[in-house]
Amino acid sequence: MEKLWQIAGKINIGRERLKFGEPMSAHTTFGIGGPADLFAMPDRVQTLALLLEILREECIPLLILGGGANLLVGDRGIRGAVLDLGSLDGARRTASGIEAGAGLSVDRLCEQALALGLGGLENFYGMPGSVGGAICMNARCYEKDFSECLEWVELLDPAGNIWRAKPCPGDWGYKKSPLQPGGPWAGHVVTSAGFRLCDTDAPAAAAVMRSRREDRIAKGHYRYPSAGSMFKNNRAFGAPTGVILDRLGLRGMRIGDAAISPWHANIFINYGHARAADMKALVELAMDEALTAFGFALEPEVLFTGEF
């Protein structure tokens, strides 16, 4: 911690944008997670680049935080630094669609597109998370991948250089992106992105957006804190993961306040005071049950980070 205090003195951002011991439960859709040693909220790409340079020079481990969706942080928190990109949330019209900052929420991106009479993003309305996070995970909603709308991605590389990359179709797949480990952009940070959109009938687009949100409400996505779907679907298994877990009788299974929801077996929820350790144990139990009963190796969508 002494080293982090010294590093904080080198960072030229307002004290309100730099915190020590910030609880990660306030920054994840699960509402779970212990304190981050250092929590920084850069409001400019240049400040982000400086932070990355200092932290890497000092060999401080770091986590880039978007909207806090698809993230389970351990009860003991995160050693090192968390960089919250939520302030990089600008958006503007371009000749081909919209340019959006990595920290802009996906909901806000969809609303901006609708206001401009642009279509292509309607299926993602109601999905939690940020633009940067949706790109990193290549979010998929209603049979549409987030990458399908991407025109370019602005990246900050490990050397501190900012450049724009054109997505190569071969680098993207079902919930797979070139930013994930082993990909050509691994180690890079998304700072903004350009979306190629088309003119649309605004009332029709709004109707699709309403239907997507209403469907998520009906499926119970917002009843309790959650990360949406816990596991990826694998077509080779012959059924969606929720159906597989339901066949195992796991709907409603509970460890403390961590639970598999009673209405959808692929949505894991926090009833109020769930511990990360209990949620992790529940995930591992579901994986073990599926492997033992069917030979299926379920793959979590949610990332586990920090100390449990």
C-alpha cells in the first residue's frame, strides 16, 4: 500500500477520481466484491495512458473496469489497481453511424442511435455493461453479435500508443474477441469504437427495443443483482445451458444469499448479501453436476477476479 500511495502522488487527476479501498460491490452488477487497493477513474484517454504507463513501470497488477457486468470479484478484493473507464462516455454522429467512448453504457448507445434515426443495435437494448466490455466479450443478444456493427476500434497498446484497428472477421466468434487472452489485441485497452449503422424507421426501432427490454424483464434479469447468463451456450450439448441445469434440478439451489434463480437456471443471483465465495462455490457445483451427469464442460461467461 505504501507503494500505491507513492504512485498516487505521481498521478495528476483530481483526488475525487482516485480512491483507496473502494468496495467493488458498488461497481459490479452482482453487487459483490471486496475493496480494490487503488481505484482510479480517468476522464481522458491521455490520463488513462499515463496511468497505465506508471502502473506497468511499477509492476502493479491492474484491472480495466467497464460497466461491471460479467464480473465476480472476490470477497477479499483486488490487490493492485482498478481503472474505471466509466467517464470515457462520449458519443457523436459520424458519416457512417456513431463513435462512442468505451465507458458509454450499451443502453445509452442504443438510445443515442434511436435519437439519430439509426438502426442496427436494437437487440442489445437492456443489456447491462459498457461499450468496451461488450466489445471485449463480443456480447451476443437475440442471435446478433456486437461485432457485427463495428467499423473500427480505437486501442491503447501496452507501449502507450493509440491506434485504430479494423475488425477482422476471423478474430471474432461466439462471445470471442481479439482482446481475449491469445488474441491479436490481447493486452490492449479499448478507448472508443465506431459503429456502422443504417437509417431506420424510429418508431419501429423503438418497438424492437421495448420488446427486448420487456423480454428481459419477463425472464427475470432485473429482479435481483446478477450478471445475466452465467454460462455460455454450446450447440454441441443439444440444449441451452439453462435447460441442462434445469434437468439437473438445480433451479432454486442456494448457498447463503447466492442462488440459481428459481425462474431460469442459467441466471445466478444475489439475494442481498451474497459472498463471492458462495457464488463461486455454486458455479463450481453446477459445473461438476453437468460434467458428472452428461459429460458437458460448461464454460462460464462471468470472469472471476480478485482474492476469494
